[in-house]
Amino acid sequence: MAEKKESAAIRMKKWQVQEIQKDIKHYPNVVLIDLRNLPDKLLQSMRKRLRAENHGTVRMAKSTVLKRALDGSGKPADLSARLNIPAALVLTNLSPYNLNQIVKGNKLQMAAKPGQISPADIIVPAGDTDLPAGPALSELKAAGLNVQIKAGKIVVSKDSTVVKKGEEITMQKAKALQTLGVKPFEAEMNVLLAYDGQYIYSPELLDISSASLAPEFVSSLVDAMNLSVNAKYPSPQNIEMLLVDAYTQGRSAGINGGLYSSESIEQLLTLATRQGMALEGLEKK
């Protein structure tokens, strides 16, 4: 019986898996990027930058293809399990943290679209516009903006809340914002998960900044130093403090116990002199 021939679609999937696995083998770090609601312009910008700087590549395919490529390359199952939503693979020689910094800095201002639910108040600040007097004035007023004509130009006379948080954006308001050139929304790429060959990183971990870590790091150092000094546990970092503390305690013990030494003799003589003078004063009385 003749073997059943593979379909062109299956051959294509196998080829895609092999090609992606080549890149996975070439680059040490794997980062999953969320494709939901992601403008293609942002993704292409990331792809172009990685290639231009020889830092990696972006691979996109059906989730089944990406899963097979990851699993077949011996990557942790957590990565393929996270492909339950549309995602792209960023294969790079940059650390997950450094790539995430690039991702977070790669943003795009987006226009409001009819039917969108606004995540925050959309406020148009007071100020001049380049719009001449005409039909646009009525359009903006109908959308709820405080506008008037000055020197032949439309002016927003005071801050105007066009859309409130949680409100659906109407066609009228979306058009008014576009007329003013206002792009109230910001699109950015989001990391789903990252792997550096040893550890898996969540987006929350990658979002920790060096600025926020610095105070915690300093506080931890101070706590560790205090603990080691109080426990009398010597180390290169605290040995000077321990020696000073030991010297101070030893000197105090010698003076309080009346023990003569090169360190305590001066203080003991001073005390003896004072006591002698006190006794002499009592005798005279």
C-alpha cells in the first residue's frame, strides 16, 4: 500500500518549525511578546531595530508551530504553555531585562476610535489651535469642547473633558479629537514571559527598575552590617567597627575594674587624683 503523501500545509509547518529552531539555537534568550491589540507598526519597529543592531530577530507563526519549535528545542514547558494567546517570539542576545527596557521605551500614540471604552478621562487642554473659523467650530462644540474664535482661529478657551473614564467613545467625539490632532491613547509592547537559559522571568520581575532597587539595596546592606556587628561576626566589611567596639569596651572594663594598663592608666590616675582631692577636702572640714 502506497504511503500517504504529506500535504503542502504540513510540509510548510515542519519547515517553519525547523527555521525557528535554528534561531532558538543561535540566540541564548527567548522573550514572548503579547500580540493582542498590538499595532503592527510597533512590532515592525522592534524587528527592524534588533536586526539593525544584530541583537536578534522576531519570529511569528501559528501557536502550534511556535510550541513545537520551543518544545523541540528543549525549552521549559512554561514558555509553550504561555502561547495560549497570540504571541511572537523575540530571540535575542540581549538579556531579558535589557530587552524589556527597549520594549517599554517603544511606544506609539494612537487616535481614539468609535466604540472604544476610554481607560481614563480624555481632556483637551486650553490653548490655541491652527484650525480656521468654520464648520469645525460647531463640530467641536457638539463634542463637548469649550471653543471660541479669536483672530480668525479656533481656540479652546478652557480645559475640556471630552470623554470620561469608562465611557464609550462616540463617532462624533472621535472625529473631534482627530480634527484637533489629539491622540489620547498610548500603545506599547508587553512581555508575557522571558527565559535566559537558566531562569524564567515574569513581566513584573522585569519591570523592576534600578532606581527602585537602590534604596532597598542600601537598606539591606545597612541591616546586614548591623546584624553582623551585633552578633560579633567578623568580616572584611565590619572588622574596623568590631575592633573599635572591642577597644572601647576593653578600656571601659579596665577603668571600671581598676585594672592598670597603658590604655587605662591616664584615666585611672585622673580618677585617683579627683578622689584624693575630695578626701582632702573632707579632712579639712
